[in-house]
Amino acid sequence: MTTTRTVQPSTPLTAVEVAQASDAIDRISTAFSSRVVGQERTRTALLVTLLAEGHVLLESVPGLAKTLAASTLAQAVSAEFSRIQCTPDLLPSDIIGTQVYDPRRHEFETQLGPVHANFVLLDEINRSSAKTQSALLEAMQERQTSIAGTIHPLPTPFMVLATQNPIEEEGTYLLPYAQMDRFLLKEVVDYPEEHDELMVLDRIGDDTLGQHADKLAPVASISDIVDLQALVRRVYVDPAIRRYVVALVRATRHVGQLLGPDLGAYVEFGASPRGSISFFQAARAMAVIQGRHYVIPEDIRELRHAVLRHRIHLTFEALADRVRPESVIDAVFRAVPTP
């Protein structure tokens, strides 16, 4: 006899819970902006990723405050932060940890690696070898590490912030699609505006930014983040929004049928179902950040590039013609009706 499992709907968020969440997010955002000038898209991407319990890939040239942004967010929520500089000779044990022999006790003891932190910054992740990236994949997906056959759970919350430099390709390893797909968002960090760059110099001049600046005082706790993540899981997503997300992601797999052969020839393959899941999770986090208990189509549109740019694989013709994935994404969103 077959039994049917009944899925119990989650309890809707109350106005009080939304207000409390907005207050905590405002405190974190204010603390972030006190150290990181501008970079509003980066701040939103980090907050969405944190609340949605995902990982984020940041791409930019050096010097655009990616490390500062990651460490500032960790300090703001009183979280443990570690930074790993990826190099071709980096071993999995350098990240996840290893067993070390203690001659005094004549036994091995486990030393956990830097990945066992709440916020892990993987600087220039594409410089690590395939073997090291496979160890990172287990940590990102399973939220655990395996050392000498023993499973070690990672802390909660756990978030990987990986960076890569799009300019230098010598000595780098192309990230496999399976690992790229594990990142909830990919944010491209752009150069700051002129007034923001002037503000950076002003803050360095008065010692409020840089190595002589005071350490940022926490404005939230780890338990606050865990509570916010629980609230995000209860955000309401209307069936029409769910169908919209699925239609968008499926459209990336059939661009030629939707937009014609010219643009379709540039797309080798589209987003997997993990793209739909990422939209679903990230949009709920965006709704909480915006002070709502429900998702609207604008949340999906706001996240379109960050969710899909690393999940659409373009052909060599697209690279030769300098067609960017953002152009394909925008064309898909124009073609799919908004509910």
C-alpha cells in the first residue's frame, strides 16, 4: 500500500518578525557601509547569500575591497573568519585539515583546517588545482570535511566567499561547471564611482579605513543570523512566481526556440534545475531584505544576472563575437511573460 506524504505549509511571517528582521539587516548594512565604501551590489549579494545559506563567487580585478567586504561582514555578525590564498601547490589538507603525529603521546591528533569557520574567503579560487577544488566541493555541498575517514561537520552558519581574477589566466585552473553551479550567486564587482573613490582616500587620511582603523564592533550575533535564515525559509512564494522561475530557467535551455537561431547559436547549454532552486532561495532572502514576507517578480529580475551568469555556458562563437551572458539573460527575461 502506498502512502501519500502531506507537506505541511510553513507558518507565514508576522509583521513583528519582518520588522525585527529588517532592523537586524539595517544594522548589518550600516556596519558594512562604515568600512566598505560604495559596492552596494556586493553588499546585497553577500547578504542574500548569507540569508539563503548559500555561497558566492566574486569576480573582479584586484583592489576592489573583496577581502575587506568579507571580513567586515564577518566582524559585523561576530562570526569566525578565515582567508585562504589559493595557489597551484595548495593541498586539500591545507584547507580541510590533517592528522598530525604527537610524539609525546604516541598517537595522531586531528588538526582542523581553515575551512572550519563561519566565513571562508577563498582568494583566487581558480589558482587551486582540481584535487583541491574537489575537497572544496565537499565542504560547500555537504557542509562537512573528511579527515582520515572521520566526518567533521562545518559550523553553522557556513558561507564560502570565493574570488577570481578575470584578467590573469597563467597558472590558473578553470573551475569545473559542477563547482560553479554550487555557488548561489556570482557577482561581478565593478570599479567604484568617482565620489566613492574620493571617500576612500578621505577615510584613509583620517585613519578610519585601512590597517590603522579600529576593529568593527559586532552589531549582530551568530544566533541572529541563524534566526534570519529560519525566517527566510518561511517566506511565501506564490505558485505563479514559481512557474515564472521555472519558465525562465527552462528558457535558457531552449534559447534558439525562444529567441531565434542567431542568439540561440551562442548558447551551448543553459541552467540546470539548481538554477531554479537558487532563484527560489535567493528571492526569499531578497524579500526579507526588502522588508516583505512574500516574493514579487521584481526580486527575480533583480537577481537575474547573479543567479544565471555562471550557469549559462556560451559557445566559442559567442566569445569571439564578445557576447556576454548578461545579454542572453536580459533577452530571455524580455521574452518570458512576467506574472
